[in-house]
Amino acid sequence: MIVRKAREEETSSIETVTLAAYEQYAAVKSEAHWKRYRKGILHTLSEEKKFECIVAEIDGEMAGSVLFYPPNTDVYGGLLKPFPWAEIRLLAVAPSHRRKGVANALLEACEKESRELGCSYLGLHTDHSMEHAIKLYTKRGYVRFPDNDFYPVKDLHVMAFRKSVL
């Protein structure tokens, strides 16, 4: 497995992997919520210069990706004030590459990047429907940080987690 910064020409592959990874949530969310969520994914991936995309490849194939935001970035379009730590979004592993350590490798790369930037923490947000992700984050030492929870829409509680990376 190779973990590296994404290249500009990989935008389409990153979008494909991310949508494939998140498609499983279409079955557990209402249709309206899923459509809104999918639209939000595409919007986030199209935001230029706000994040660095880190990818994992296995045998030359895109296996996963994650968006890494440096500290003091408006990660959520004004819904929350910028954080003094780095934040990740849209951790995605292609269904065909799950259970191969891809998510752990991407998280490790982001944690390392956070340390190199002098951050004390690496943060992320997720919701209750992402049970497997929450288990992974907890296992890796991420803890709930309810001070940064938010509701982007009335019926969606987005939970904050963060990890000390010192």
C-alpha cells in the first residue's frame, strides 16, 4: 500500500471512491437526507484550496482517500468557527479494499501531518449512522468532543471527535 498526497488528475477517481464508500448510508438514511448528503459530498470534494487530499493505493488502484484541513480553516462553511487543530473529512475506503488497513493508514498519515504542523489535536465529525467509523476512531484513540457537535439540518446530529497527536 502506498499512502501519498493526491495528484490533480485523480479528482475523478477520488470522487468515485468516496461515493462508492458512502453509498452504504443510502440504505440507512431517508431518501431526502441521502440526496442532501450526497450533494454535500460532491460540494465538499469540489472546494479548491481548502484541504489537502491524501490517498492510498494498492497495486496501482485507488483504495481510499481522506481530506485533510490545516488548523484555522473554515471546514464547515461557517457552521462552526475554525479550529486551532487540523480536521479531517470524508475518510473513504473503496468497498473492494475494506479490511486491508486502508483507513488506519490514511488516519496515521493525517495524524503525522498534524504533528508536523504543530497541532495538539486532529479532529473529525461523524453521525450516528456511521457505526463502523465510530468504532475505528474510538479504537485509534479519538474521543467525543461534544463542545463541537452541530446540527447542519434539524434532524442530523453531527458528533465531534478528536485525538491528541502529541
